[in-house]
Amino acid sequence: MTQIPRFHLAVPVDDLAAAERFYGDVLSCERGRSSDLWIDWNLRGHQLVTHLAPAAPRAAANPVDGHDVPVPHFGLLLTVPEFHALAGRLRAADTAFVIEPYLRFAGRPGEQWTMFLTDPAGNAMEFKAFADDADVFATSGFQD
């Protein structure tokens, strides 16, 4: 089996303690190295770093499937059961969704469960789960 390369992503946050509660407690990411200005997180084997940057600019949005999708955003592709378990955990933590969990492109190529939220600093995140993993990069038969 070929190992998929891990990504590294650094995002700005305006409150490290709030980031620690969200990424550590709500998303259950393991904490790695840190300083007074940043924290490394293990996001399912990927390195996510929250950097203190109180004056970071905010995002725009693009329409997708009738919803305004925040840009930029990042997240993970999960299995359908993992998606629903995370959605439940986020609801239990009273997370305010930008786009509530729903089934996007139902019955079409690329059918997927998706949800959008922001971390405490306003970084947009998407978590999704494809009905058929072969559709992750499919290009044929799709029209939005």
C-alpha cells in the first residue's frame, strides 16, 4: 500500500486558548509542539498549526449547490459513519454551523455529506463524506 503524503497547514487564530479548546477538546486532535505563539495539532495524521495572528483578514464565499461556501476553507474527507459521529459531537458542543450537515448532489456523481463550520478564530472548515469514494476526483457526469 502506498502511503499518502501528509499535508501541513498553518492557520491564523486570534486566541490560542480558544483554539486549544476547539481543536483539542471538540475535534479531539492530539496536541504536539507549541509555544506562546503557536500550537501543532495532529489532524488525522496531518500537521495543522494554529498561529496567533489577531489581525488576520477574513474570507469570501462562492455559491455551491445553493449554499454560500466560505473561501478559503480546509477540512477532511471522512467515512459516512465518521461524518455523522463528528456532526453529533459538534452539535453536542453547540457548534454554530456555517452550513448545517446535509447531503450534497444527492443521486448525482459526487454525492457527499458535507458540513461547514468555523473555528473560534473564524477559519472555515469543511468535513465531508462521499457516498462512493471513487467520486472524490470524478469529473464526468457532474453539473452544479
